[in-house]
Amino acid sequence: MTDVEGVRNLVGTGFVQLIGGALTSVASTILLIQISPIMTLSVLVPIVIFAVVMLKAFGYVRPIFRERGKINSEVQGSLTETLGGVRVIKAFNAEKQESINFEKGVDRLFQNVKKSLTATAIIGSSSIFLIGLASTGIMGIGGYFMMGGTMTMGEFLSFTLLLGFMIAPIVQMGNIGSQLTDAMAGLDRTQELMNMKEEDDSEVRTEFLKDVQGHIEFHDVSFSYEESKEVLHHISFKSNPGSVTALVGSSGSGKSTIAGLVATFLNPESGRVTIDSIDIATVNLSSYRQNLAVVLQDDFLFEGTIRDNILFPRPNASSEELDQAVRGAYVDEFTDRFADGLDTVIGERGVKLSGGQRQRISISRAILANPKIIILDEATSNLDTESESYIQKSLSELMKNRTTFVIAHRLSTIRQADQILVVEEGRIVEHGTHDMLLESEGRYHELHTYQSRI
Ligand SMILES: Nc1ncnc2c1ncn2[C@@H]1O[C@H](COP(=O)(O)OP(=O)(O)OP(=O)(O)O)[C@@H](O)[C@H]1O
Ligand SMILES: [Mg+2]
């Protein structure tokens, strides 16, 4: 937003001045030449030299302006983050450290502004110095001509007057020059952003999904976040429409990464992920994501009312649909006790609600979205048994007739799953139902006995 502001200033005021100034300059120059070509030349030569120097100077200033845009967005970004994490900062008594960080950012900005101001100030003062020099020169030459009788007093007066008209816009251009540089730097940064590749690349993603069944299959998928550090190795499995696939395994084994691939937040490095036998990499993203919902451990709620947050995926849903979603996730169980019911304002990121309540709102939001494919990252937090049972019930309402991927921590969810994938170090080491896996007494058996002991 600030980058394009420079362009607005330039187009709004700068250009108008520039055009008016340039016209005046040109007209005055023609008249000046008519009065005395020699005197005009003696003014024009230093001006041309000055213009060249000025262009060079603005070339030097431009990267500084560009840097300023970058610093500005960095400082603002980190400030926003600081304010968002204010609880963590208070809890760890880190106010001082954060304010030092902010000061450092502001100081960087100040140094940058100082640098560019110095440069523009030098340009400005040297242009004024140039006027003085030119006027003095003209007075000298003009006086000499008048004494020699080749120029009248009237001609000399009109020459100096016109000279003012010619030079004033050039001085002004110094100002416009810095505006122009600012705008150019802003345009550079804007262009960088505009040239970034879109996620939903219309050249590659040409398949539009209709009537999604929800058949998801991984064909020998490998993935890495960083080069030469593969996180998933040759993953293959199949999830039938309406089935529940539970992902279990130790921390860092790659469960969230598999979920991210299903959600198309990540793209496989080799191998394919298919939906109803179509390669997801060729599918139009919005046609796929219309059929997808994600419920995360600590889901993001927006400032506003509970109703706004539930209606978020489909703002035009009917009141019956809303009602169904609210009851399906047992949100009414607590909103009925609020004076404003569904219209209760929940504050930034839902700070006015408990963890369990927030979770039920995000489940309700997913029910309303009515997706074919669901990705759930189950909360590990210990909720009291009552909340727990509400969430359990709302989750099973949500999973009904949908292809579900659940990163499961609760035994009850895992037991219900149609298939369990045990992931270790980026590989599927075991695969089957709860009973089958227990019987084979492998890694799942180990995890299971460990968890039951707790
Ligand atoms: N954005 C990222 N950039 C680089 N490496 C990452 C990134 N996200 C995850 N990893 C790495 O990928 C591996 C798998 O991570 P993943 O998040 O899939 O684990 P997980 O099984 O979901 O673990 P948990 O149960 O703790 O959530 C880890 O070794 C992790 O360090
Ligand atoms: Mg994870």
C-alpha cells in the first residue's frame, strides 16, 4: 500500500506540475533565444550539465528509496507480530527486548531517510546555487552588451524576467525528481510482487472438478521442504470416499506434511496425489478447495461475532444450514448461555473463548462448508471429559460421509478409523485397521501400549 502511494503522489500532483513547468520552460527558452542567442547559450550549458548530474544523483537515491519500502514493511510486519503475541511477551517478561527490537527497526528507517534526505538536499541547494551563478553571469554579459549598445535596457529586463520563468520549473523538477524516484522505487517493488507466480497457475491447472467423490490416492510420493533433505519417501496409499484415514506416528515423522499434500498447500516433488483418479497438480485449485475443509489444533478465528466465524466459508448459507452446523458441533450448548447468543463478539483471534469452545466453532465452520474431504489435526490438549465428549460427538458428525484424514491422538478416533497409517521418519511403516495392527505387534502396538499406560 505504501509502495503505490508514491505513484499516486507523482500522478496526482507531480506530473501536473511537471507538464506545466516543462511547457513554460520551453516557451521561455524560445523567447530568450529571440532576444539573445549568446546569452541563452551561456545559461543553457550549465543547466544541461546540472541536469546530467541530477539524473546521476537520482540514480544513486533510487536504491535507497527502494530499501526504505523494504525496511518499512519489515518493521511494520514485526510490530504486528509483536502485538499479536503480546501474551507470550508478557508471560516471559520480554517487553524490553521487543521494544529494543522495534527501536532498532525504527533507527534503520531513520538512517535510510537521513541518507536520502542528504542526497535530495544536496541536489536542492546546488540548484539554487546554480540560479545565483547564472543570474550573476547574465548580469555581467547583459551589462557588457548594453554598454556596447547591442542590447537595450528593455531587452535586458525582459530577458531576466523570462529567465526566471525558464529556471523556476527546473528547480521544481528537483522536487519532482525525488517524487519520481520514490514512485519508481515503489513501482519496482510492486512489479516484483506482480511478477510472482500465482498458486493457481491457469496454464497447468486446467481440470475443473465436478461432483467430487472424494477418492484420494498417493502414488509413490516423495517430498522435501529444503533441497536434498527429503522428508517423505515413497508414500503410497488409497483412501476411499467416505472413509477415515488416521495418521499416527512420532513427532516430526511427517504426518502434517502428508496432510499438507492432501490440502494442496504443498506439492509433491515426485510421484502423484490423485483425486478421483485426476492428478491434483493439474486441478484448478478453487474447484478442489471448494470440496475441502481443514480443522487444525488451534484454529484461526477472526475478530467478529461467532455467527460471522461460522458463516465464513459460505456467507450466504440459509438459516437452516447455519442452525444445523451450530447444533452439529454443539456450539449452541455454550452460546445459549451467552446473552448475545451467536452474535457474541469473540475478540481478536477468539481470545474471549475457551480452547474447547474455539474448537467447536471451527468444527461448526467446517460442517457448514459441507466439504467432501476433511483434514483434522486433533488437539492433544486435555479437555475435561464433558467438553471432550462434545468435541468427540461434533467430530463424528463432521466426518459422516466424507473422506477424512485425521492426525489422531485420541485412541477413540484411531479405533474408529477405516485404516491407520503408521508414519515413521517419512515412511509408512505399518498400514491396517486397529485390530489388525495390534495383532501384528509392531510399531503401532508399541505406540498403543505406551499411550494406554498414560
Ligand atoms: N516448513 C518447513 N520447512 C522445513 N522443514 C520442515 C517444515 N515443516 C516441517 N519440516 C520438517 O519436516 C519433518 C516432518 O514434519 P511434520 O510437521 O510433517 O511432522 P509431524 O509428523 O506432523 O509432527 P507432529 O506430530 O509433531 O506434529 C520434520 O522433520 C520437520 O522438521
Ligand atoms: Mg504435525
